[in-house]
Amino acid sequence: MIETLKRLVEIPSPSGMTDEAIRFAEKELNTLGVSTERLHKGALLATFPGKSDKARLLTAHVDTLGAMVKEILPSGRLRLTQVGGYAWTAIEGENCLVHREDGEAVEGTILVHQSSVHVYKDTNSAERTAANIEVRLDMNVHSVEEVRELGIEVGDFVSFDPRFNVTQSGYIKSRHLDDKASVAILLDLAKDLVKLELPHTIHYLISNYEEVGFGGNAGIPSQVVEYIAVDMGALGDGQHSDEYTVSICAKDSSGPYDLTLRRQFTSLCKEHDIAYKVDIYPFYGSDASAAIRAGYDVKHALIGPGIESSHSYERTHQTSLDATRELLRRYAMTTMGE
């Protein structure tokens, strides 16, 4: 599961540029004999047949935070516009790739304009904004014309170096654990689902526009009754979640999640000794809440591994991935209403 996660986070896939990551998930599932189809929006739908046509849907998203080239500056540096929501300070100093129209990439580094303390008095005090965060290209370019000769243009995607690392103590540090950790969990869980006699058909929706708010809200089979978003639990002051358990969301910015499903998840955790925490995320939305807003008549829930420093350089622990996977496996084996 961790090796799959490593391979996945190293595929650049900011929202809007996710085809390679979708192909990765597609290949992993097809290798297991799982039937898949591409949706018009680019997402991937996979099906695990069960005894009943009354279906469940598990979704996780491969799209990540990123940026686009907003402007080519006279200095030869690039100004950015964000893809997804994050603080500029979260990417300052990060290596990046600028993805040209032809599919090739140019390396660079994201820096505040006043980065040298030997030159600028306000290096520490300067507010980090779209106006002074720049990409310094690793090419000998010093003008707009020279940058354009490289094939770089306004609208080119910019992806961030994930810096994936697993410690001896079991911590996983990387960008884009939101939500590629959950995708890796689903891909690993598929190895069990293809062998189990499922009481209900299960669909996977590998979503590709969650970070910009409209992933997971289309292409949902009509038989789906329960919609489970598998996404991160956010950690911080006032939060109950941690990096070692599966997080079960009671409420986020969209409102409460289905109480029946929440109680089913907590009961499964208690019955099978799965470490869990129930939490509320005030500044959060999921593919499940996007589906509800789109008008789907489904019960919806949100669970996932606890992720420290979300939308920055993130961290979780292997035990959190394991707990999430085990809860989903137990859920897949139950009959609706249990």
C-alpha cells in the first residue's frame, strides 16, 4: 500500500491535469480483473459486483493542489495562480515542475521575490501573496521572450515536488497525501474485494476535481444508496483526529453527514477493535457533500486517515492507513441496515 502511495504521489496531478494518475489507478484495478470505465469529466468508475444491485460507492480523489502560470515576468520568472486552496507560505522554497503544452516539463523553484536577506530588508516581514511569489526557472532565461522560447506559456500547469519519505517509525511524509493516501487504500482494498462475496455491489469513483469543489458529483450509478467519501481527517487545535486512527467525520462546512452511516462505522470500529476518532471539520468539504449539493438522493459519509499539516507538507502514520482500510473492508462485508 505504501509503495503504491509513493508511485502515485510522484505522478504530477493538479486538478485539471490528472489523466496520468487516473491511468495509474485504472491499470492497477484492471490488473486485478476489475471492470472500469472513464467518465466524460475524466474520472474513473470501477465496479465490484455483489449479490444485490443496491449499491455502495466509495470515492477518493487523485487531483492535488498545484498552480498555473499566470504571467511571465520581464525578469524571466513566473507569476502563479493557485489551483486549489492553500497558503502561499506552504509552497515557498519548494521545487516544482512547469508542464509545457507539449507534455515536457521544466524544473524550477518557488520563492518569494524578496528571498535574499543580503539584499532585501523586508525578507521576513514581506507578506506572501500572488504578487510576490515567483517561480525561478532552472534555465538561463532573463526575459519574457527567452521563457517563451522554452515553450512555456500562460496557462501551463505547475506541480510541486512531493518529497515522499517513510520513516523507520512508520510515519509517511509527503505532499498530496490528501487524497492519494486514500486512493492507495482503495487500490489495496480492491485485492480483497475481488475475492469476497459482497452483499451489495460496490463502485469506486476515483475523482479528479475535488480540490476545486466539483469532483464526485457526476456519473454516480442510479443504484447507489450509500456514498462514502474516503478523504483525510484534518488535525490541529481543537480537533479530535490524529495520525494513528481512522477519522469519522460527523460534520463539515456542508453540514452533518448521515447519522445512520456514522453510527454504523463507529459500531464496526468497536466490534473489530479498529482505532477511530469522530471529528468535525469547520473549513472542509468532500466529494460526498458535492454529490449532495448536486441533488443525489444518497446517504453520505466521510472517513479517512488522519493527515497532519493538511495542504502543506503533510504527514500521517501507517497505522492510520491500516485502520481506514480495515474499516472499509468490514463495511463492504455488511448488509445495508446492519
